Amino acid sequence: MADKFSLSRFFGVNDDYDEDYQEPESAPVANPTPATPNRPVDSRKVVAMRNAKPNASHIAICEPRIYSDAKSIAKQLTSGDAVIVNFARVDEPQAQRIVDFLNGTAFAVGGEIKRIGEQIFLCTPHNFEVSGDVAANLGTQFTK
């Protein structure tokens, strides 16, 4: 008759040993030699460091002309790319709507949006760190 199925017995975590199991008897070896493992060498696992580009970060540059261009900018931001957005070709109300939309997108992905020029913004996802404060120097730079 078959025993009841047990997951712990199937995966071998059951501490109870089978009563039917017997250790195989082996003939005593007169002069045991230490076993050296023969491991095959796999040369495919070696990668040259100069050719490796692990998780290369991208920064896209966009110049939207209409509000619907914000969707493609947001898609780049959600895919993990930083985006520099130049609003030189957009009127101010459209630019404000796009900035609001991108601010929400940056918040959703855990990133941030910073002003880096009079009409230029940097949108970064969570894996980018921006240091410095260019916006503080904007007033003095453009008033001279």
C-alpha cells in the first residue's frame, strides 16, 4: 500500500529516516588515495573589463513642442533614463503643464526634477543623484 504523500518527505526535510533504507556495504580499500576533483575549465565565463558596460546609464535630451510630447519624456523617465528637457520651443502655459506632468512622473518613480537653466529642466529617476544647485546662480547669471 502506498504511503500518504508528504511535502517534507518529498523535499527531504523530514528528520525521520526510512526504516527500509540500508547503507550499501562496500569492500574495504587497502590504500585509499585522496580524490582530486576534476573540474572543467570554462573559458566563456571570462569577460574583458574594457568591454563590459554593466547597467550603462542614459541621459536623453528632449525639446518638446506640444503637450503630447510629455508622454515620450515620461516613458524615458519611467524606464530609468534621466532626461534634460529644453522648453525653448514651447509657450509658457504649455511648458507649465508639461513640468507639472513630469513632476508627477518623477514623484511616481521616486526621482526628482530640477531646474538647471532658464527654460531647461533635468528629470532624474531614483537611481540618479544630482548634486549642486545651479538654480541659485541663475538670477545672477542672467541679470548681468
